[in-house]
Amino acid sequence: MKAIRHIFLLSFILLILILIHCKTNKVKEVHQIHLNKKITDSIKSDSQIINFIYPYKKQLDSIMNQPISYANVDFTKAGYSSNEGNLLADLVLEYAKKYAKRNNKPEPDFCLLNSGGIRTIIPKGVVTVENIFEVSPFENEMVLLQLDGSRMKEMFDYLRIEKKGHPLAGIKLIYKKDKLISAQIEGKDFDPTKKYWVVTIDYLMNGGDRMNFFMKSDAKEITHLKLRDILLEQVKNYKVLPDIKDQRLVFED
């Protein structure tokens, strides 16, 4: 999947062309011409454009193809507690705890992301910068939110109704016959009188994917740190990515 690389390259080239065009002050008459022409292999490549693009493409390729880790298995988001979802949530929670300590902020108790934010798999083999850009192509930022017992219960109900494999870390929920029978956070039973800190993303903080309970948080910490940059930094800490298969969101009959 090369979409991310192509977008960066085209954006950069467009900027160059705009700068070149701005060098002239002459007013030119513009005539609109509408052509309907199918794009096929019969259309020849423009060698001048290819030669212009090549040095930028080469530089971009060297960045995107940089190896940063290794995957012994395919990481996918299949199931309620996928190895990819578990990995990403663990990486974010791990980073958020370090961030909190560095900045004297409340340490997050758990992490909740959205399955829709995982755009593709991490295939078995060498993991590159491009792989992480493909997994997390959006400009989402990490945020820390404080939820009281009522908001936590809303979150539990949301996950029960949705029944999607939203990535979790630091928390385990078990539902049986459409009822929550166990909720543990950092290995301890959920306390409805306690306030918990969750690390998530700004998209969800603003009610994305109908996670409206995040909009009612008691306190928040806006980090302005891109989720993708966090994942890149965290993945580099692992020579081999851990294949984490523990069940964090369980639905029993």
C-alpha cells in the first residue's frame, strides 16, 4: 500500500509548482478546456516530469522504507481482543505513563482507542516507517481524560452495545448474556466511587464513533502529540514486536 507515500510526494511537488508559478506577475488569460480521456497504459509517461520527481521520491523512499522493528507474525485487528489492537493500546499506554511522569501529570489507568483508527495490518517481516503510517494515517493526537464512575459505566454500556474490537490496555471487561459481570482496571475491580484517567485520542474525546461519554470528562490533558509519532517512537523500542493475545474484551454466551 503506497497511498501515504504518494500523497506526501504529490503534496511536495504541488508546493514546488506553486512557488515557481508565483515568480511571475503577469496576468494570463485562462481558457478552460474539457477533455474526457481514459487513463490507460497507452498513455506515455512524461520523462521530464519523472526526472523532476525522482530525487524527491528517492529521498522519501529512503525515509519510509527505514526498518524500525520486526514482526514474527501478522498483526491484524480480527476479534474482540486482536493482537494488533492489544499491541497499539499497550504502546500508547506505555508512552502515556512516561509522558505523565515527565510532565508531573496524573498517570493514566488504562487506554481505549477505536478499531476504526487501525487502517491496515502490520504484516509479518520487517516493520518499516511506512507500515506505521499506513496503520495510523490520521492526524489524531493523544489526550488524557478523567472519568468519574458514571462516565465509566457509560463506557461499559457503549462497549457492550457496540461489540467491536476497540483496542484496550490496562483494563479487562467480561460480559455474559449481555451483562457486565467483571470489570478490572490495572488488575483491580472497578470502583464506582473512584475517578479514572484514560489515554485516548482527540477524535474520540470530541465524541467520535459515538463515544459521547468522553465529552463529559471531569478533566483533560491535551498533549498535542500525534498518535502516529508516538507509535513510531514506541515501535523502535522493540527489536521484535510482542504478539500479545490476552483477552481484554470478552463476550460469553
